[in-house]
Amino acid sequence: MIVSYSRLKENIRGRKISVRLNGCRCGSVWCRRCGKKGQKRISERIRGMDWRRVRHIVLTVDRGKFDDGEHAYDEIRNKKVIKGMVRNFRRVMERNVGDWIWVLEFHKDGFPHWHVLVEVEAGKMIGRDVLKRYWPYGFYLREEFMHDEDHWKRLSGYFDKHGYFGDKGSQSRLPGWALDKYGIIVTGKQIGRAHV
């Protein structure tokens, strides 16, 4: 049964409800029941990157440019901004860009931010000016290189223990607007299924 988050809250108030669903196959990494496969695949891909070439980029959005987090997420997703940004690194800036992957997290107010891991030519930075040119949505940009293998292990392990795949508060949970928009599956205490 797929229901909206607000409808579920209305039905639960003042009543004890027992919901049991089996066989969730939504495939979303946000689903605590079936998302483990997707999480494992992404973790393996991150660990397979060459840490000497990886640049960790954090992209946030300027809240003054959007009505709310949903508006920000939808615009950036629909315009495929992150994919276009990496394509521009490859094409226009003539950067030797290898593998790349992004990880989505949310702030407490429901606004999204992204962690982008990009393999570039060893010893090269993408640069703040280039990032600003291709990420016009944010007020905060950060690019860092991996200082050593231990730094890489801490970062790649971070995505397992915290952030995207662990419990780090609002950053590892879907905000209410995403639950309402994409629907949820309830299995006991677990809430999941949003293809965000």
C-alpha cells in the first residue's frame, strides 16, 4: 500500500494501527528494507575510485532563490544540473574527468545539498571560479582533495556510517515534502520508498 505521509499521519492520530507489508522491491537507497543493495553498490563504486584523483565537492542552494526545498530539488533535478556540470568539466574546461558520483542529503529545513565525488587529473583542482560558473544555485561551494589514503578512507567510510546511508539526523532522512510527493511504504517502524 502506498500512501502519502500526511494522509498516514491523519490516520494514525489517536489510534493504534498495525501495518504489515511484505516484499518491498522499490529499489530506493532511501528504503531501509530494500535499499541495502543500492547502498552496497554505491559504496563499492565510491571505494573503487582512485583517491589520488578524487575531488570532494559540496554543493548547497541559496534559499533566497527558491520558495522551499522541494522547489530547489525539482529545478536542479529536472534541469540535470549536476550531470551537466560534470559534462562541462569534461568538455569546456578540458579536464581529464573519470568516474564521478553524487550523494544527496537534506538540511533540517528540507533544502537539499549534494556531495559530489569527481575523479580528475592527478594534482589538479577544478577551481572555485569554474564551480561557480556551473553551479549558479548556491551560496556555499567547497572543493577539497584527498590529503592521503587515510583521509579517503574516512570520507568513503563516512557515507556508510553517517550521511547518506547511516543516521545523521535530517541529512539522512527524506523531508516531509519528499515523503508527501513520492509516497512511502510503511512496514512496522520502517518508512521508505521514495525515488528521489
